[in-house]
Amino acid sequence: MPQPARSSSLPWSWRPVVTLAATAALVWALATLFAESFPWLRWPLVLVAAFVQAPLAYALLRRGEPAGAAAAPPEAEPPGGLVDALTRSLNRRGVSSSLIEAMAQSQRYGTPLCVVSLGVEGVAGDVPEEGLSLVAAVLGEGLRLPDRFGRYEEDEFLLVLPQTRLDEASRVAERLRAAITATLGRVAGPGPLPLSVSFGVAEFGRGQDLEKFVAGARSALATARAAGGNQVARFQATRPRM
């Protein structure tokens, strides 16, 4: 089967490069030609050539992009990424990886570690996306530098608090609960968002695996919700702490 004839024209991405290069060469040639007869034209032409070369350099860097190619939206994440598209926090995979790393550090050096399960509850049962984004924004501003957080379930976040004992983690959770409640009450509109947040706090125990550690925090979250929500509950482990 005969192959289709290839076009002899330049690829679209090279056309601006060739045009700019030819223009720059022409301007430099004019500058050289008139340098002796019209010295006052030399520097204006040099400046024009410099302005032409700037987009030339840019075009060389972008030459591989097809014409009209749209930039990828900032929300797009490659498959297997670690960022939640809605809240821009870590997703389940990302926060789980952070927690595993923190557990390894705690196990190796004997330092304390807590995990917090944060549940967002809607009065009517549904949690709007705006509410989840606001909660994530408050967490991003209110957590400490070494802390990490991510969206673990549809309406649940997981907070990783290294170098933190259970009492301190409970105070951090209560501070965040108050900050989130205040932020939800200040949302512009007909009224505050009909949401509340509850927290379950658990401390890492030597020999625990990821599943049991997170299960302790989620069990405490279930306790807080069963007690009416909008509060902090702690998981009391039966095994000795580190």
C-alpha cells in the first residue's frame, strides 16, 4: 500500500522560530551595513535585534508544543497522584504514605505520634464541596509545619501529628474545631453553612500497623459523632504506650 506523501512544509512549532531567526539576522545585517555610513542607526538597530531575540529564545524553548495546545488545568493530576483534586490537600494515598513514614520515624527513634480523624457532618446529611474546601483551607493555615493532612474519605480528613502526645493532639484538634466552626459561620450567603466537624484522636503504640492505628482514630471519631458531634474524642488504647 503506497505511503501518503509527506508535506514539505515546516512543522507549525518551527515556523515562528524560523521567522524570528530570519528577522534577527536581517536586523543585525542592517546594523552592520549602516554602521559606517549612519553611525546613529547602529544602536537603535541593535536594540531592535535584542527585542527580536528574546521571543526567539522563548520560541526555541516552546518549539515542541503544537499550536493552540491548551495548558493543563491546575486541578488535573496524573494517575496515581497524591493530591486531592477538590481540596488540594493530600489524597488517601498521599496522607497514608505520610503516616507510614511518620510511624517508621516514631518506631525508630521512640518519639510520640498521633493521628486525628476529622469528620465533616452536614445537617441534612449532604456535605457540599464548598464546605470541604473551607475545612481544608483552615487545616492548611492552622496546622504546624511538620504536620500533614489529607482527604481520607468523601467527608473525612486524616491529620498526622508527629512529635505529639495524646493530650497535646487533643488540644490541637479542639483549636482546629473552633477555627473551622468560626470560619463556617462567616461564609457569605443567606446563612452559615449547615455543617459541623468532629474529631477522633489516637496515639501511636509500639508495634501497631497502619490499619489498627487509623482504626483507633476513626473509632474515636465515631464516639464523638454518637455523642452529638461537633466535639473531640480520644481513643484510649489498652496496650502500653511507647
